[in-house]
Amino acid sequence: MQAWIDFFTTDYGLLSALIILAMLCGLGYFVWYVLKHVKEDTERHDRLLREAGRTHS
């Protein structure tokens, strides 16, 4: 219990909490960015395959 009290009441505990929060935000942004680009690339690839299929028919 004393560890939680120190974590939320001392300067080094609050700085640690801030760093943990910043890391989680950075991780969330990274995951969002990668998923967004994977979706865009997949849609572009599917569109190119459809267009290539039409020209060869």
C-alpha cells in the first residue's frame, strides 16, 4: 500500500506515472497509424487487382 501512496504523492512517482501515460499514448498512436496504413494499402491493392482483372478480360 505504501508503494501506491509514494507513487501518487512523490515527485518521482508522478513523473513515472506521466512517463507511463506518455508511453501508452505513443503506443496507441503507433497502432492507429499502422492499422490506418495497412487498411489503405489493402484497399489500394484490391482496387488494382480489380482494375487489372477488367483489362485482361
